[in-house]
Amino acid sequence: MSTILLTLDSLAGVTSYLEKSFEMIQKLQGENVLLLDILDTAELELAEAQDDDFLPALEKSKEAALEELLAQLQTRYPEVAIEASLQTGNPKRKIIDEAKRLNAELVISGSHQYSNLEYLLSHGSVAAYLAKHLPCDLLILKGEV
């Protein structure tokens, strides 16, 4: 397996999620991995309206964290070509677009495991949308993600 898209989506428990993800990437002999973190514009609208400096500060903070994470992963998994990208927009669409652009063979995503009410309030499951619309396979990791 050559190209894998690994979504971050500001998951809680990112350490265990990444360990599980890279176990799978190694088993599948993944060669290229893109770490994709997405700032959801729908969630940012309120904060942005309240403070003009919020989004640029958040982007800068997320970029720094993503760069640090990338450096750690590149050191730990030197046999895998790992890149990272922070994007702003609708997570469902951004993941689909990136999977198509990369011609990814697999997308790895976490499940937030929302309750029914949380699911309805969040406008539907990203994982369910991806399962229906991705042009490639999807691996959903459950647990403390």
C-alpha cells in the first residue's frame, strides 16, 4: 500500500490514535502518509465573530503543534515518508478532496463516539459521510480517540 491519508481532526487521545494508526500503516507497508488536520469553519464562526485575532492565532498554534508532531513521527518512523497539512473548511469535504488529490489507497480516521444527541447536533458523522463518499478504503479507529 502506497499512500495513506491520516486525519487528525483535533482528536482527544491523539497519542493512542497515532500509535494504532502507525501500527496499521506498518502492517500495510504504507510508504507515504499525509497527516491532515482541519479547522472546521462551522465551529469557528462564533469565535471569529467575537475576536478578529482568534483564527490567525489558532492557525499559528495548530501549525506549530502539527510541525512538532510531524518531526516526532518522522524520527520514530523513518521508513515512512510523512507530510502534514493544516487546512480550514468543512472536514467532510476536505478529507474527500485530499484523498482524491493524493489518489490515496486508504484513509484512517477516528470516531468521536458521540451520543445520539451529540451526533444530531454535530450535523452528522464525518466517519459515516466518508464511508459513503470516499473513493478509497476507510479505516475507522475506535476507542479513546
